[in-house]
Amino acid sequence: MKTKKIILKIFYHAFVLAFGFCMIYPVLWMISGAFKDNQQILNGGLKLIPKTVVTTNFATGWKGFGGITFTTFFKNSIILTTLATAGTLISSAFVSYALSRIRFKGRGFWFSCMLMTMMLPGQIIMIPSFLIWHKLKLVGTFVPLVLPYFFGQAFFIYQMMQFMKGIPKELDEAAKIDGCSKYGLFFKIILPLLKPSIITTIIIQFYWKWDDYMGPLLYIHSPRLMPVSLAIKQFADPSSITDYGSMFAMSSLSLIPVFLIFLFFNRYLVQGIGTSGLKG
Amino acid sequence: MTDQRKNGNRIRKIINNDNTVGYVFAMPFILGFLGFSLIPMITSFVYSFTDMTFGAKEINFIGLENFKELLHDSIFLKSLRVTFKYVIISVPLKLSFALLVAFLLTRKSKMVTLYRSLYYIPSLVGGSVAVALVWKQIFARKGLFNVVWKQIFGAEAAVNWFGDERLAMYPLILMSVWQFGSSMIIFAAGLKEIPESYYEAAMIDGANGFQRFLRITLPCLSPIILYNLIMQTISAFMVFTQAQIITEGKPNNATMMYALYVYNNAIKYSKMGYACAMSWVMLVIMSIVTFFIFKSSRKWVFSEADS
């Protein structure tokens, strides 16, 4: 009986691990591709360890195209992501406080509007938004990709509201008795307690913005302003022969921030998804 | 002196009034909602009745012409069919996988956290351009899949994924199913909430593992299944990046996803009015689908109050 249990246990772990390996195989293959030449990538098959390790891919890839290197692309990505994430964080925290803690006229109405925007896919308003930004002569700048984030993101407002439910209302009362205004209550009490929810927001918004492809595709046309996501797509330009080695090298580099954050903040991410759900 | 103090008090009262505080804090959302959701939606609605093209000097009101044209646009009709096929195949598969793996990973073992992270990685990176490019290479004519096929079977591979109209969709579906990680984590969080005593009671009654899954796990998880189903359906309807990068809608529009066709009409052909009409049709279709999912959920979602 006992041996049977052990065998079953080993079988279980072996199966889960083997299947998990298959799951991440494409990612591993991409990373190993960064160290192979085109010949090895195209004919090497499933092998993960390159026959001869090629390191030139990184240097060649980093050169980018049109005289603009990946230094610029990474810089652009970092600027876009940081601004959008900061905007989301500040505005969503404000709004969630109003909707969950303050009894003001029209609260129910604005709450329903918020739920509506959460269900409304961005693609539906993609074209008219583009036209509006075009009329404002802001297409080709970072503004359309950053400014909207400073006005609250429904998904994160909802997530923070869920979290605020768990902060006891007695704290509000106590603060009131101590002479703290509703503004002070937010900055001195609610905001510090919101920390776990804030970290989740930073991580998820960072991922979405870092990977965002459709936004830059619509609004950024000059290579000088391209983020990494759009730049690595240029490697697969149908008009030229694809340099797979460089493409995989830059692709792998583009995923490093994603993995690093996952490594350090895994706990918060899993909690955040577990409580509120993550699209994708 | 006292007057000034009175005024000061009055101002302070207004500032600290719940209505003022509420609107001050909710202001970003209200402005954003008007500026970035409502106005674009209204604009889009108005444009959908015009022949607006990008950069055109004049815009003519053409009534329902755009919508009539849609009915005769064979690519539009095909993109509808293709998108529905994508949603209907990929969403149930993805959710089944997510549930199955979440269930497998409920064992009390230190390794489980590690396993969950492992299975979550595809979701983590799947939306990126990087992975889309890898997918494109794997299923290309001379890609990894065919090379391996040749190594194993010796014969020249006959599978031309992106060249065959009947097959081109499947790598995209596989990619979507592959990213079951985030649904899995939501399911895992739900599984943790199911009281152990339910299972113990069922075991005393002699229910086997499969029966327990069917009679306890599924009903208890049904609200979470509903949530995942709706979120995944909406995002599957809107799939864009993968189709745009991997297949560009080819071959013969067999992977011309709806969002991609909207984008092409607006940006490539600069038919803005037409694209706006398409966006609205999509919104209506998605609302109907979501409505039916909600409606049907009354039959299969169990809430605590019922039992």
C-alpha cells in the first residue's frame, strides 16, 4: 500500500514536471535561439543547447535599424511604461476611495459607468480615439499612449475597491473623532494600508503596458519613438530576410524585465489574479 | 473677525462635505470616462453613418449604407465566421485545461507553488510580440514543427500550417489555449475556498474521485467558471496582436480576425466610417453573446443561497 502511494506520487510529480517543461519549451527555445546562428535555428530542430555558441546576435540585434539602436527602444518602453503605470496607480487609488468610502450623490451611477468601461473592449473605441488624437495633432507622440492612464483604469479601480472592503470602517470613525478630514483619511490611513493592492496594480499594469503592441502600432510611426514591442516586430519585416538569431536575442532581452518582476513579486501577482482576475 | 471665522467655517464645511470629497476623488474617472470612452463612442456612432475617409475634406451622411455594405462584404462575413470559430474552439479548451491543471495542482505539496509558476509562464509572456514571433517561426513552412516532423518520420513534412486555409487557424488557437495560466490561478483561488468537509461528507457517502469532481467541485466553482468564461470570451473576440503578427489574416482571409479587419479598414484602406460601423456591429454582437451567457448562467451557476 505504501509503495503504491510512493509510486503514484513520483508518477504525479514526473507528469506535472514533464508537461510543464513542454509548456515552457517554446520560451526556452527562443532563449536558446538567441545563441544560435540562422543555420542552427532553421535546421537544428528541438535541440536547446547550441552546437556552437554564437554571441554576436546580441551585438548585431542591438544595432537596431535605420541607425537607431535598442538603447532608444528600451528607453522609450521604460518611459511609456513608467508614466502609464504611475498614472494608473495615482488616479485609480483616488477613484476607488471615492467609490468605496464616500457617500456622494451619483455614486451608484458612476460605479455602473466604471463597470461598463471594464467590460468595454478597447478595440471598439480604437478608431474614434485615433481620429480625436489626430485632430489634436498628437498622433506620433507619447501623449495618446500615456495620458488616458491618468484618468483611472476601471479594472484596477475595481480591484482596489475589492481590497478596500477589507479595511475596517471603524478606522474611518476613529479618524473622524481624532479630527481627521476625509482627505487626511485617504492619505494618512487608506493609502498606506492599500500597499498590497498597489503592488499588484504596478505589476499587472507594467506587464500590459510593456507588452502593448496595438497602441504603439496605431500612434507611433517614427522609429525614434518606438517601444521594444514594436521594434522587434521589424525583424520579421517581410521585405527582408529575417535574421532569426538577432530577433530571438532582442526578444529574449525584452522579456527580462517581465521575468525579473515575476521572480521577485510572484506572491503579489498570484494574489492579485486570484482575487480579481487577470485578462489574457 | 467673527464674520471671517464664520466664512472660513462655511468654506471648510463645503470642502469636507461628502459630495465635494466624492467628486474631487472621483474626478479623474469622470473626466476620463467622458473624454476617453463616451465621446469616442458617440463619435464612432455618428461616423458609422457617414462615408468618412482619413484625410477627406468633406464627410457625407449616407444613412445605413455602411451597414448595408457590410452584409455584402464577403471578407467581413468571413471574418465573422472565423472569429466565432476561434472563440468557440479556443475558449472552452482553454478553460477546461485551466480547470484540469488547477485541480491537479491542489495537492498539499511544497512543489505546487513552483508548478503553478511554471504553468503560469506562458500567460506571462504570451501576449508579447516576442512570443508571437516565435510561434510564427515554429509553424512556418520551414519552421521547427516541420523540421522535427522530418527528423522523426524521415519524409518531407506535408503540413503547411499557414498556407492551408483549413489549418491556419489552429496554431493561433493553440497559442491561446497554451496561455491558460491566468484562468488557472483564478480557478486555484476558487478551489481553495471549497470547504474540506464537503469532500469528506461525499467520501463517507462513497463517492469516487470523478463523482466528487462532478458533484462538488464543479457546482462550487460555477460562479468562477462564469467569470472566466465571460472575460475570456470578450478577449477572444478581440484577438488582434497574434493574428496581425503571425498570419496577417492570411491565407485567403482564413485568419482575418474581426479586430484585425477593423484595423485594416481604418488604417490600411482609411475607410474610417466603415470601420466605425464595424466596431458597433461587434459591440452589439458581443453584448448579445454576453447577455446569453448571463441568461444561461441561471441554469448552471449555483450560489450559496440556493443550496
